[in-house]
Amino acid sequence: MLGSSAVLPCHIITNDRLSQITWQKTIKGKAPDDVFLTIQPKNGLKFSNGQDLRFQFIGNFNDKNETLKFSNMTLKDEGSYTCIFSLFPGGTPSRNSQLVILVPPITNLMDYTPLEGNEEVPLATCTAAASKPKAEVRWIKGSLEEKIREELKETRHANGTTTTWSTLLGKPGREMNGQLVKCVISSEATKDEILETNIQVHYPPGNVNIFERSEFSHECETEANPKVTVIWTRSGQPLPPSVEVVGATLQFSSQSNDLSGLYQCETTNPYGSKQAYLFVQFSSGNCNLFCVLVGLLIILILPILLFLLPGTGKCQRFQSDPRGDDKKSG
């Protein structure tokens, strides 16, 4: 892994006498089999091209174990590393290690805010930059699986890393707005990473509806992105002081005749505007209360008046005569 450490093993089992270990490497941009380090029992470590403190001897010469620990590795260090034993009388057997540097991707998810339309446009782009080996980028589209597609692009850099872009394309409709999509980035250098975004589509206000929230308030609603600005006005007149606008809600503090009339709700965002109208009819508040009291009184008294005969104060009962005349009995 880039910037991490690796162990370069170098061990042999033999009874031959070991006089020296030679380390050589073959990396890009350097001569093949370039000797960079020798290890001897008396002189210890000797670097051929200047000391490189990233190499640490972690073996034991007497055990014929000349293993190295290599720290802070870079892409330029990738290649073949060989240790050669100088044995008597066994010759110069060797051990080889292939060092592969993995680079995790730099990830990013960018979304766009297209205007509703019939042309295919980018909706979101997921990037896995400068990875080695190249990362795999795929999408989980959810409910948009049949409505959008992916477009993949790759660029290989001089240092051996690769940048991958995957873009979601589709015809932006308001039904897409807010839908969740996930970008899954897979790489040998790291665990899978999931980036999420909600598709954003801009569109003008749709149909405007006015809902009665209470006897004294009415709310104006519409669907739009970005959200609309709501303005309430009264046809031909300014709003009276006793009428208050709170957000999208028109509130009446009283129900007097002078508040009756036609009110307009206008919804606006950068892409358009739409209106709806509300006609309000109020009667005098005192009259309403009086009418309610009189009505209740009539409802209570009427059954009693129908049950009692006038003038007697007694309950009366009627019996039908077979001849057609009514007889009164008490």
C-alpha cells in the first residue's frame, strides 16, 4: 500500500559458511539488477547509492536471515527485489520478492441540478481518482433503474494510476427529484466505499391548491423545485391590518364584512409562477352570535310548544272518532 511498510524476506537453511548478503532491485527508470545494499558480519549494512533509512535490517546474520523491512513506500519503489547469498562452497543462491504498490482511490460524488426537460443530461458523476489498480465504479439506481443509464470513462496516468468517472444520464423529470442513488467504488487497495446522493431536478410551480386549515386560516400549496415564494394579495385592495400572512398561510383575526372579497395566492420560483384564488364571505360577528343564540332557543322551546295546548297549561291528548269527528279527553 502506498505510504505503508512491507517485509522483504531473505532466509536460507544451509550449513555452508555465509560471508555476505547482497540486495539488488529492478525498478522502473533504473538499471536492472541495481545493487543498493550489502550486509557483512563485521561491517553491517552498507548502502551503495547513499543511505536510505527506509530500509531496516530485521534478520540475523548468524541465522542466515537477512530480511528487510521497507517503510514509506512510493510508486517509484515498485519492482523486483532480490537478495543473493555468498556461500562457501555453495555459491550464490538467491531469493526474489516482487513488490506491488497498491493505491486507494480518491473518491468524489458530484450531482447536478438540471431543469426539467426532454433532453438527456448528466444527473450525477462518481469519481475514483488516481487508484492502482484501477477501481470499479457502479451504481445502485433504485426506482430509477429503467429511466437512467451509466457512462464510463477512464484515464491512465504516467505513474501507473488510473482515474475512473461514471456518470448517470437521463431525461430530467420532476418525478426523479429527490430519488436516492448510490455509487459503489470497489478497489483492491481498500474496502468498498458507498457514496449517496439524491437526484435534483429543477422545475416551475405546478397546480396551486388552497387548503382550509381552520375557520380563520387558509394555506397555499404547490409542488416546485426550488421552493416557491408565496405572496397573498387582495383583489383591488391592500391586505387589511387584521389579515396576516405567515409563510404560505393567510390568517384572519376576525370575521367582519369588510374582510369579505377575493384573495389571490401567487407562487413563484426562478422558473415560473402560478396563481390560485380564494373567495371569502363573512357576516357581522355580532349577528352570527345572535343568530346562534336565537336558533338554540327555538330548538329548545319548540317541542314544548307543540306538546302543550295554549291556555290550559295541561298536556292534551287527541283520540280519533270512528265517525270522523275528534273527541277530546282529559
